[in-house]
Amino acid sequence: MKNILSKYILITCLIFCASCESLNDGINENPNDVVLSDVEEKLFLTGGMLANVQVQCGRINNVANMWTGQLIGFGSIFANQYGYNISTGDSDGTWRALYVGVMTNMRYIVNNSDNLLLTGIAKVIEAHATGTAASLYGNIPYSEVNIAEILDPTFDDQLSVYNSLHLLLDDAIKDLESASSQNLSEDIYFGGDKTKWIEAANTLKARYYMQMKDYGNAITYAQSGISSADGDMQFIPRGAETNTEGDKNTFWVMLEGSRAGDVGNFGADGTQSYLLQMLDATNANSRNHPKTDETARLGYYQIDEAWNGNNGVIDKFEAQNMVTFFENKLILAECAARNGTLADGLPHLNDVRVWLNSGAHLNDNYNTQPFLYLAYEVADFDNGGIENVDGVDPKTAFLREVIEERYVSGFGMYIPFNDDRRLRKSDQNIAVPFFLVNGPNPPYPERFPYSEAEINSNSNAPTDPGLFAKTPVNE
């Protein structure tokens, strides 16, 4: 990575990612004459947000879902990646989306705008994308990025990146608390609602503390996190019905393009990913019982190998989760129980079940199918209870159920991959027993390979440690 804050890179990102927006009146129509001072800072926002969608919901996300038993690689490149055969070149798109699409644009806003709503939002987006990259890759360039006199930034330790992001999110929250909400069409997540941005920032802090295994701080910030599903940070497709590209669900676009039949979770021979096995009442691994009926969610999540369209979780206009109410509540459920008792965590898990029992997790194609999520009682986790048939300690049974719900509800997010690595060493007794490619025996993937473009262009790039090297936060 060469640290070049180029007006041409910025304007290219702006025009490419926010092409639906018009520039200020009076700007010369010749694109060669457009300079940064002619462009309102808010117009850099949409491009950075769309780039963040690629970091959160792009190809690397699909691979992480394969490695945690949620998807199956049936053919072509996905079959190779499903078998842990992935190259540095596979990370180029995510790397470019982070360092050019997100970081360059968001830092331009922060460095040039007096609008505290804009600067607060920009800081949250940078922290969101960078935190995801740190969780996936481990040590990454951060503190020396976009410093003009430093051409080749060094790779910062993963834990120092997390600590820097906590400070950045603290600054974002201060900006947002001092700002006023405003109608901001360039904000494609929350439309300029500062309250939703503050809550999302707190949930991100809780997420990162969770990944750091600092469960006390995770509780603290989750208490101020996303308070209802109306505050979920999602990518909401808005493209025209007739288009097959562009502003659509990213998974749907991939399958409608050149990858039909390459990846899904239900094979032509009836093979199911572990996720579907958990939802299927006829399967030995089912999580259905008298208080839980997953019939509707099984259909909503099913992606057939014989790609014939999915009108559920990857429908062309289906929103994609990035930071959510259920994640925030499940952080509270796990951390409250860890630091206290089962009874301390139970109300938070039941809040998620109330939401699930409303059908709000489904779209109109599936919310008329059977589903049931009754509230749990403490006794359900006692020895012999419906959530403790194998006689483990009741709190262990409760934590196992919370992690299981994070795994199922977190489909399409990085939650399962992060939990798998977080729990593997010290908390295997509550981890979902993922059915991965190599079965229950290690080694399992611990990280993604660095970008090939970064390795080739940055003299300070380290030798990639490989898929099976633990990142510092999980050592």
C-alpha cells in the first residue's frame, strides 16, 4: 500500500460509489475539472458506506460462512476455498474496499468537515470496517495509513488496532452527542439519525471487547447499544427490479452472475450444511423442541445448489445485517451470565426470543410458515431440562444456547467465525460443534491471508503466516 491521498482516487470512489448523487450546481461538467474543494464532504459518505458493505458482506464473508458450517462450496473456486485452498489474491477486494473505499473517503470527511454528524458517522464507519479487517487478518496497517511522508505503512499489532478503534469510537460518540440529527440522504444506513449511530457505535465497542474476551467492558457498552431492531445497521438494496447488477443483495448478485451452483447450503443430493441440520426438525442435530420451532427459518435460510433463486435471506432486495439488536442482546446475555448467574443473562436471551416470535426476522415469503420461540425459564437449563439433556452445569447449558443462537441468527455475518475462534481454546464446552470440512479434528482456519497487492507493494508487509496461525486476540 502506498500512502497516496490522491484526489483522483477520492473522486473516482465518489463517482463510482455515489453515482446517483449530483454534484453541486456550478461545477464544471467536464470531469477533468472536478477538484476536491468543489465537492461537498457529505458526498463522500455514500461511497464509503458501499465500500463498507463489501467489507462486511462480500466474498470473504461467504468463505467465513463456509468454514463455520453454514454454507457449502459445491463447485469452482468455492469448492477450493471450502477445502481451505485460498490465496492472497482472494483478499484483494476486501483490502481495497477498506483502504481506498472506506478509509480514504472517511478520513477526508473527518479532516475537512465541520459538521459533527458527518464526522461522527465517518468515524463509526472507519471503525466498523477496520475492526472487521483486524478480526479477519490479525495485524494490519492502521496507525501509519494515509500519512503523506510514510509510503509503506507498518502492520500494527491486532490488539493495538482494537484499542485505537475504541478511542475512535469514543470520539465518534462525542461528535454525535454534540450533533443534531438531520435528513441526510447520503447516509444509506440511518438517514442521518444520530441516535441510531450512537447506539451502533456502542454495539461495535461491545463487539470488539467481546472479541478481546473483555466481557466486563462488553456489558458496559452493550447496555448503551442498539435497543431495538429498528436500529439495526443493514445494507438495504434499493436498485431497480429489472436490473441484475448494482444495488442488490450481494449474495444474490454473485449467484445471478457467474457463481450459480457454486455455493449454497442444500445440495442436490440432499446434503445440508450444519446450519440447516440444526434447523431441520427431522435431523439428529436439530435444535427444535417444544419451545422452539425453526420451520420458517429453515426455509428462509435454504440456498439450493441447483440455483433457482432464493426469496428468503438472499432475495435480491433482502436487507443484509451488519450490526444488530439481536447481536447486542446476545452479547448482554452471554456476558451477564459469565460475570454473574444464569438468571442475569436469561432476560436478554428472552428479549431476542420475543423478537423472533414476532416473525420480524423473516420476510413476507416466510413469516406465514410455522415458527415458535417461547420464553425460557431457569428450569429449562437444569439437568434433564429441554436445554440440558446431557446433564451439564445449568449455566454452561445456558451459555451453549446463547452461542447457538448467535450462530443461527448470525448467518451472513462474521459472528460464527469470530465465535468459533474466540471459544476454541478455553470455552469449547459451550461452542457450537461445527461440522467443518475436516470434521472435528484440527487444524481449523484462524485467519484470512493478507492481500496479494499489499504484499507486493508494501516493503513493510510481513510474510503471511498462513491460515492456521492464531491471531493475537485468540492466542
